[in-house]
Amino acid sequence: MKIALGCLTSIVLGFLLMIPLSMLFDAMNWPLFHTWGLAHGSFILAWPMLTILSFGILWAAWLAKRNPR
């Protein structure tokens, strides 16, 4: 159950993390992940990448809480 909840949470976080990603790319005038680019197809690259990143962070936090040193 914890794995399923972690997967669902990371999918939602991956979607929500596209907002600050697009704001950063807009502010820096970088191509690909700016707001227009995400709205027109780049989210297909960004969403899985951010989902995997957030799952790794959640997994690392779970391991740190499970095995305190």
C-alpha cells in the first residue's frame, strides 16, 4: 500500500512541479520547458522526468526515516 501511495503521490508531484519548472524557464528565457512549450507537447518529456525525480526523493526520505543513524 505504501508503494502505491508513493507512486500516486509522485505522479501528482511530477505534474505540480511543472509549474515552477515553466516559471524558471520563462524567467531565464530558456527553450523547451517554458510555458508555451509545456502547453504544446514538452510535458511529455517533463512529467515523467519530474515524477521519477519526486519518487526518488520520497523513497530517500522514507529510507532515512526507516533507518536513522
